[in-house]
Amino acid sequence: MHASFSSTIASWQSFYVLAGSASATLIGLLFVAVSLHIDLIGESGAAVILSMARRTFIRFILVVLVALLFLVPHQNPQGLGLPLLALGVVDALRTPG
């Protein structure tokens, strides 16, 4: 069972590399977008924009972390499942209402 699990995860490696790379790139673009509009940070209406940027940043970080977990070599089901469960619980607790 372990060899089958590892081979299945390995067959998806290029997908996780692509997803992690794309998310990391979008994190960089998010920083650029916020930096270009740094003058809006102090304004009262910017709270919604900052909140949206923060949520977007956290979601991209989660995608990068999940991609990194799947790229660990010789992964077993528990070694992958427990960190994924922990990330899911933390994200569920952070998600409002």
C-alpha cells in the first residue's frame, strides 16, 4: 500500500510544483500591488482592501505549504495526512463565521 501511495503522489509532482510556483508568484504580485498603493493604507476605507489582501495572502501561503507537503520525497499517508489536517484545522479556525 505504501509503494502505491508514494507512486500516486509522485505522479502528481509536476502539478504541485506548478501550483506552488504560481502561488509564490502571485504572492509577489500581491506585495507589489500593495506597495504601489501604500498611500491608501492610512485611509479609513482601506480596511476592506487590507482585509482582502490579508485573506488572499493567507490562501496563497496555504497553497504553497500544501504543495511543499506533497513534494516531500518518500511520503507516507500519515506523514502527509496529519500536516494537511493541521493546516485545514488552523484555516477553519481562522475563517470568520
